[in-house]
Amino acid sequence: MIRLFTALPIPFDVAETLARRQTGLPGARWRPFEALHVTLAFYGAVDERRADDLVAELGRAATGGPFEIALAGVGTFGDTHRSQTLWAGVEPNERLAVLAGRCRAAAERAGIVMEKRVYRPHVTLAYLKPHADPDRVAAWMAGHNLLHSPPIRIDRFGLWSSVLSDSGSHYNLEQEFPL
């Protein structure tokens, strides 16, 4: 079994700008530069046969040509009591939503059952430890809420594997799909 997801790469200059913001918040486990991406779909643990089927189906999903996205704002995900993930948002974008939907549909055609959840495109900046002070998190967000990237040209997406370890997830690009 292999943990898989599809994602958009973040260009070096934008990732560098995000990395400069990854400071000043005790209890944040900042994501490394190479882990910054916009997830399209998370497939979870997939057996090798279904992974091969997914690759074939994703090839069919890679249509429509290049488009642009932009990052805007910051926020958190978590339960009602505590934030767990700190993220940079992505401006609403119909082409991005369509591509994410095609990646989900590719999984269904490959026989992969996915969690039902609303697609909220973002770049995970940090995972917050349970002891992270909510007031400090709110202050960090207030200080970075005007984040806005220049347009980011999207001309491909990738299928990535994820290996969990004590130091966090490590990602490997398995295949790229040009748009």
C-alpha cells in the first residue's frame, strides 16, 4: 500500500516568500520548503493495482491547458476547540475546482473510495502542536492576513506519494501530468 495524493507544485519564488513567513509562532511545526503545494485530492493508502489504474485515469484528467491561481490570506483548520493546521489560502478559481473534481473522478473510476469533504484549496504552512497558544496563533494570522501572491501559472500537476515518519511526512513525486 502506498499513500497518494495529487497536487500543484508551488514555484520557487512563491515558496521562498512563504518560507520567510514561517517564523514567530511557538508550537508551529513549519512545513519544509519542498513540501509546499496545493493538494488537489488525497487518496490515502492505495494498493499497487489501483495506483496503476489511478495513473491511467489521471492522464485523462490532465486537459484544459494551463491556467493561473493566486494565494490570498491565511487561516487555520481544526476542531472547534483548537486549530491544528495553519495555511495560506487560494483565491477562488473555477479551473482549479474543475481540475480537483477531475482528480476525484479519476479516483472513483480507479475504484478508490475517498472521504467526502468540501474542497478547500490551500498550502499547508504548519501543523500546530497541542500546546500552541491560540492568542499567538491569532496574532500570527493577523500579521499575515494580507498575504497575496502574484499569479502562479499552473501547467502541470503531480501524483505524489507520502511516507509518514516521526519527523513528519516525506513526499516523492511519482508522476507529472502536463495540462
